[in-house]
Amino acid sequence: MTPRAVALGGGHGLQATLTALRRVTTDITAVVTVADDGGSSGRLRRELGLLPPGDLRQALAALADAEHGETLWAELFQHRFGGNGALTGHAVGNLVLAGLFEVLGDPVAALDEARRLLGVSGRVLPMSCEPLDIEAEVTGLSNDGEPRTIRGQVAVASTPGRVRRIELRTRRPDGVPAACPEAVDAVLGADVVFLGPGSWFTSVLPHLLVPGLHDALVRTEARKVVILNLIPQPGETAGFSPERHLHVLFQHAPELRVDVVIADRESVPAPARLRDAAAQLGARALLADVADPNVQGLHDPDALAACVREALGRRVADGRDGEGSREGPWR
């Protein structure tokens, strides 16, 4: 049976998961954050009032690259215009998606049309069908030690302070971010759901702050897997240990239970503390060599795919640092 996999995230972290998953299954749905307010995406969002297309484009390109190699359409989607005119910095795929959003009037239909254009079997969905804003409580920005509130994905990702927690803001009258119904259905119908890697506060945690998605993640019978980053991200998670990432995850979603936490062996200086943090989420820690030996800060897709198979097909045993396994069901 081909496992139904759902990966939640954004940016390069989600690309890493999707690239690995394509080695394991063809039934993949990417659920992508929609709070980007920088670069080409931010410009299109402000000028047209549309969903920021950049992370959605990257997910589509990742599925296209993984399935067919470097196709012309995948390369074109990622191409950015140079020069110094109005198109400078815009990715072609961002403009195509923005056009589809306007012509079809439905971001889900637009993304389905884009995947047909690229010839991929996987599906890409927004976590919400409206653009959202990230608001963060940050300490260390002033001498008085009082927390400050900063708003916007770019501002949060690049803050020199220490992010404590985040919230999502919406223009809806009730102030509650609405989940994309198709994304909720995908999570509820999945065999396995992945969170991470990626920018923790701006790409991973936002999914847990959309009530409809949060409830689906809590209720789903899917096996839930968290993939940790290889290194802290300058700005939003500078100085974070691997276990601190899990503590923050628990802080934002205390009802969420996880089955497996995948981490790079060399990136975990204190395996015992990571196991304890994983246990707080109900999970086992699976440590393996998943870093690309040639590119710092990137996951090796083949090694990560091997860990995904381990998380899918076997229960992690009580061996040292989560190493070793025994046969068992997915759930």
C-alpha cells in the first residue's frame, strides 16, 4: 500500500521533506504556510491582496524536481528576473500563481492547475485560503527586559531578540484564522504527517495556530513525525538546542502527541535531554546521520528518506539514543 503522506511547513525546510518523501511514496500533500511578507511574495501580496505565492511555488517545484528531475517547467517556475525594473526579483512561478489566483478566484483550484502544468502527482495546499500575519513576543530588544511585540514573518525571522511565542493575525471579523478545508481533510485522511524541518516560528509552528488544522492534527489517526533542524536559525532560534525546539512545540500545542522525532546524530549534543523532550510529546527520538556531508545545514534526501521509512514501517525501540528498531505497525 502506498502511504498517504502530508508534510506541513514552508520554504527550504518543506522542500527537504518533500524531496525525501518522493523517494518513499507518490501520494504526497504539502500544506504550506501563507504568512510570508517579504521579497517577491510580499510585493505581490501587498499589491494584489493575494496569498503570498513563494512558499507554495517552492513546494510545487520540489515535487516536480523529485519526480522528473530538472524539467524545463520546474526550472522556469524557479527563475527570477534580473535587471532593475518592475519585474526585478520576481520568480516566474510567483507571477504564474498570482495570475491563476486572480483568474480562477480559488487558490486551491489555482494550485491544482499549477501542478497539472508541472506534471506532478503530489498536491500543494495553503494552510489557509487567506494571507495571515505572524505576531511574536520577543525579549532582549530593550534594556528594561520587557517583552516587545513585533509583527511580520520577515521581522520575526530576522529579529536580534529571543522569540518566546507567536500568534497569527487575520482580517476576519472573528479574529480566528480559517483553515483550508482541503488541508484539514488531507491531515485527517493521512497515514503519516510530518512537521519540520524549517524556520521554527515562521514556517512550522504557524500550522498549529490555525484552529482547524490544530484540531485535525490532534484528532488524526496518522503517525506523526517531527523532523528537527540541523542547526539553529540565526535570528528566530539562535542558541536553541534541539530539545528547546520540542519544548516550544509543546508550549504552542500542548494537546499534540507525536510518534517519532527525527534528528541528526551529530546535531544533538545531549541525546538524553532530547529523548526526554520527545517523551513530553509522547514520541521516541530517532537519531541518524541525515545531514548532507557536502552542504552545511542541508539534509541528505536519501538519508532522510531512510529515516522516514524507519518511522513509517517500524517502531523505534528502547535502544541507546533511539537507535535500533523492531517490527511493528505504523500506528
